[in-house]
Amino acid sequence: QLAKEGRIIRAVAGDINEGPVSAARANVMEAELEDVISVRLCDGLDGVLPTEADDIVIAGMGGELIWQIIERTPWLRDEEKLLILQPMTFAAHLRRMLWENGFRILTEKAVREGSRVYTVLSASYDGEKRQVSDADCVLGLLGDCPEDRDYLKRELRRIREKCKGCEH
């Protein structure tokens, strides 16, 4: 959509699986955006050069996998790079890894897609390693809008379920 609206001049889309890559290539061709969007079969950001991306979106996977991709991509440790991250699971783990490894979380917002609520956060590297509490990692920078409250209620239910499991 951003490419269609002319809001970006170049984009690289990648996936580790051939099926999504083929579908993405077909969508790019159908939209006649081949000169704007490059689609690549690659593992994480392994197929992307540092000069090809200023804003990096990693979405639709667990927070642990997102962190693994960030960790093995040294060029993301650059204050000029902006990360937009959407963990499907393990958001608290992702927040902890970012904070403890020199990344600053700039913003965070819960978003609704149908009946599901996810968190989306932006981060950049500043080199300051932060020690954070478990509560900080669970709560993140979420605020008091309805989506944020729904996301936090879901996280609270998950924690309560884990506590019940531990009691048994």
C-alpha cells in the first residue's frame, strides 16, 4: 500500500519460504511495482544489504524469532535504523532483549485485527544497555487506549493461567 501511494521509493520483502515469496512476487507484478519492490527468498535479513533499508519491519512471527533476526544482523546496531516490530507471541521476551542489548523502545501501541489484539513497537539502537524488571517487560510502553487495555488484559490472563499451572 505504501508503494502504491508513493510514500516509499524502495522496498525489500523477504521470506524464508518459497510459497509466500511466490505470492508476494505475483502481487508485486499485479500492482506493477517491480521497479519499487524487490522480493527475495532469504532467512530474516540475511538477503538485505545495510544500504537497502532505513526502516525495517519484522512482523508476523514470535518475539524470540524476531530477536534472533535482530541479533544476527549487526548492521541494525545503527542509530539511523528504525525497527518496526510486531511480535505475535513472546513480546515480553523481545522487549527485554531489546532493552538489555542497547536498543531503545521509542513507541508501542496495541492494534486490533478482527478479534485479536497485537502489539506493535518501534525501536532504534542507542547502545545503552538497560536493566529492566519483569513487569517492565510485560507492560512495555503501552498506554490507556482501549486496544492497549485489551492487550494487557490478555497478557494478565496468560500470566494467571501460568500461575494456575504452576500451582498444580
